[in-house]
Amino acid sequence: MSIENNKVTAGCYMRNLCALFTSENWLWIALPVAVCAVLAVWIDIRFIVVTMMLVFVVLPMILALLYFYYGLSPEACWSIMEKTATLDDEGITLSFTDERMKKHAIRWDDVRYIIRKDDVLMLMLKGRRYTCLMIPASVVDPHVAQCLRERVAQRH
């Protein structure tokens, strides 16, 4: 079974990746800002400057690291390039329309779990924490979704 000519845009890839990152790490993002805001009210108003530094300097740097570490990974390239994904007993074979790209095979053992969003299907891969192959939800019909559910043990 194959999924013909699918790709996600770079913006869609990073939006879903950042949403996943912030949903899992929202406490570590909000806690320093909340602590500085409370210190600004109780101790000194100058802590508002520290809060603004956290929001306007530190948070964009964290998101830039997320972009460079995960947004420029081979898996991101696989997701945003036009390809045909073939599902078989061994795994998923990606055949790219661009002749400069080689075929790539992803074994079923390398897929940890699947996250279904409104616009994409995220196949979370082994390795780094937020490494995933994104397939547009519009090209995944019920038969393909059933095959993916059978092949991948759902843990998320």
C-alpha cells in the first residue's frame, strides 16, 4: 500500500513540532516567568525587566535551538520533500520525486508511536525526543490508518 505525492510545508512542520515541544515543556517555560512576576510584585518592580528578558530573549533562543536541532534534521527534510511512502511488512519506504534524494527505509521497530493532529499524522521515531516523520492527514485514508495502527504499538 502506498501514499502518493505527500509532503508537509516547512511552516506546518515547525508549528506542529513547536506545539509538541511546548505542550510537554510548558511548565519549564511558564515557571520562571511566573516566579519573576511574583518577585516583581512582592520585592522589587525591577524584576519585571528580568521577566521581559526571559520572554523576549531566552524563549526565542530556546525556540531557535529547537529549530536548528530538529528543524534541520534529516527527518524534517523527509517530511517537507515530496515523496511516495510505501507501507509493507518491513516498514515504510520513502521514494522522493527529487532525483538527488535516495530512497530511505524506516523499519516498524523505529516508529515509537503515532500522534494524530488535525492536519498531520506524526510518526514519532526512535532516537532524539522530538524526531518525527509527518504525513499530511488529508492523504491518510482509513485503510492506511488501519495499517499504521496494526504495525505500531500505540503508547501515546
